[in-house]
Amino acid sequence: MKNLTIILSTLFISFTTLAQQAATETPQLSLGAAVNISGKQRMLTQRMAKDFVYMGMKINVEAVEKEKAASIILFEENFKALSNFAPTEKIKAHLAKEEVLWREYKKLVTAEPTPENARLILDKNTSVLMACDELVRAYVEYAGTLPKKDGEDGNIAKSIAENTNVAGRQRMLSQRLTFYYAAYVWGIADATTPDKIKGFADYIKQNFSKLIISDVNTLDIDDALANVIADWREVEERCTNENCYTFENKSIDVAQMIKITSNILQKMDKITGMYAKLLE
């Protein structure tokens, strides 16, 4: 639990610092930053939900409560920054949709962490997540319309933007998987949840496979991906033919799960940033 507290405290300090910086100034974003930050919004919706459930379960309450508060601040400051980089009407429309759904979702994640309220978040979180995802896709689509640089392959900007999107999605999936698994262990999720969690885990595997073979990777990105995949295997290696990832048996301790996925989140955040810089 000491290591878990250190990890969560580090994440809290890191994201709070970013939020404070964003609060003092709202610079014009680059395209790479817009794809990265819009993708981070997906992760934040799921991290808030995860923290809400851990608060309800009385697991490391102080740390996850601080993390949830930092996530809310960062989400709103990110939204301000993204609103200043809306080069198409489609992007503006997606920003408007995200804002409406966020206002509703914020009420849920700031409520009392009871089983009943957690069930409401389970029911409603996917709507705001999908709105965030649609915005990321709109930025990726915009990347494909930009003039090509001299000597540049025709689709390179869109390929890098898509990799930024996929790497950023891994951040979100790490938190979504932990959120649903903790809710299942807590007894507030339905009987279909193990299949959903397995689907998240399979999606994580597929995304790692896609990223590791990408032609746009630098050596540093390849090394960073190999490092984070090693962390993921701590979950993956529990898989058996009869009961993949042992989610149905609830055999992975929820405190251990949050530790593993917090590590994955930190590392994937760096990798997403590495891809984003390639767009600048």
C-alpha cells in the first residue's frame, strides 16, 4: 500500500502542476498537443470513475480523492485549451457536445461515493467517454487534410496522429479496466462485466501489437513500448484458456490492480507525448 500511495501521490502532483500551469495561461496548441490532450480527456473520465469506486470501497481514500480532484481540474483546463484550437466546424461541434455531457458527468463524480451513485456512473460514463473519443478522431481526421511537407510521405501526419490517438487510448483503457474490475469486486456491476473487462484487456493487447510494429516509431518509442508491455504482462500472464485474466474469480487484488495500471498510465502518457512531438 505504501508503494501505491507513492504512485498516486506522484500522479496527483504531476497532473495538479499541469492544471495550475494551464490555469495561468492558455497557449495556442499544436496539432500534436491537441490530439494528445483531447485523448487525455478520455482517460480522465475513466480515472475519475475509478477513483470514485475506490473511495466507495474505502481503499486508499485520501490518495484517490486527491487524484479525482486533480482530474476534474485538469479536464476543465484541458477543455479551455482545446477550445482555442478548433480549426473546423466539426471539431467545434464535438467540443460543444463534450461540454454538455461533461457538465452532467461532473455532478455524478462529485456526489457521495455510495454504491447507488457508483451504479449511475457505470451507466453514464460511456456517453462522455465517447464524446471525448469523437473529438480525438476529429483532430486525427484534420491531420490528414494538412499540406504535406517536402519529402514527406503523403499519409505520415495522419499516421502519427493515429498513433498518438492509439497510445492515448491505452491510458484510458488502463483506467477503464481498473474502474470496471473494482466495481465488479465491490458487487455493484452486473454479470456481464467480466466479459466487458476481458474486452478491454483484449483491446489493450491489440493496441500494443499495432503500436509496436508501426513504421513511424523511433528507437526511443520502441524501447518505451517494450518497457510498458512488460508491466502489462503482470496482468496478461494470469490468463488461462478457461478463464482469461481470472476476472470472473476476482482473483487480482484491487489494490494491486490499481498499482499496475497506474504504472501503465504513467508510461503510456510519456509515449503518447513522444508521438505527439513527431507532429510538431
